[in-house]
Amino acid sequence: MSGDPELILASSSSRRQTLLRQLGVRFIVKPSAVDEICRSAESPQHFVQRMARAKAEAGWRLNATRQLPVLGADTVVVVDDTMLGKPATCEDALAMLARLSGRAHRVLTAVVVMNATRQELRLCETLVTLRAVSAEEALRYWQTGEPLDKAGGYAVQGFGAAFVSAISGSYSGVVGLPLADTWELLQLFDISCWMVP
């Protein structure tokens, strides 16, 4: 996309980059690293918002010129008020899918945009229902390699879509960046959207 960038995306996620491009935003990528450790008795809602803020603030510190706003985001999968992270092993992934099989769970995504004078946040909650997933299907899915870096052990935008029977809320929020909420935030910072080459 031609033209000068108007935003820094503090994320290396290819999914977030693809979604942001759908809004026609000119941006540059500067991944920020933060410790993603849940505090004692911290709710999933508080955790995901704290992580999005931390990522945006880390991106801002990497922003030497302090001229461009920074966007940070975080997504968590929640079932029975328990957050499911990214599976580290096959056993983790199979256990996650078994827990999500045949029932609904929540996906929370927080988005923060900030500059030198303000910080704005949106929290998106989406209800996702998976059909019953057999142990054999879960194992075959793990063998595709897709679950490894996905919260909850599945990707709604990939092969994991075969497990999703219903979504109530933002599909793009489940992928990692709720576009309606992100659009609203970008307008608050006068960031141009739908820019065509």
C-alpha cells in the first residue's frame, strides 16, 4: 500500500496484519514483547485489557520519533472462567479441544490505540460454539501444525473452522482484531482508512 504509514502495529501476528489491511490502513510493524503472565485472582477481562495496554505501551517505547500512534491487541479463549493459552504440546492441544468440544466458550480481544496524549481501549467478547470433536479428529488436527500458536488450540480462520458450529459476535475478534471496534478507535485518532494504492 503506497503512502506514508499512519500507525504502528505492535504485533508480529500475520492474522492481525491481514485484518488491519482489510481496513485499508497504512501501517508499519514493530512487534513488542511483554510478559504474558496472569496475576493472582486476575479475571480474563482484566488480563486481556492489561496485555493489550502493555503491548501498545511497549510499542510506544520502541517508537523513537513518537509521531505515529501505536496499536496493541491481545486475545484470550475462556471456558468455565478459565483462560486457555497456546498449547505447548500435543497433550495440551488435545486436552483443550476435549474441553471445548460440543459446547460454547468466550473469546475476548482487547484493542488499544495510543499516542503521546491519550490511550483508548475497546474490549470485544464473542461466543463461539464448537461441535463435538472426536479424539481422532483432534489428533489429526494437531498433526496439521495449526494449533501450536493459537489460543485455545484452534484457528477459526483455518482448518479449525471445521469444528465451529456457531459464532455470536465478531468473527474478526476471534481471529485477533475486531474490525468494527478497531475502526472506531482509528477514527478517534484521525487515522485514514480505506486507502487504496
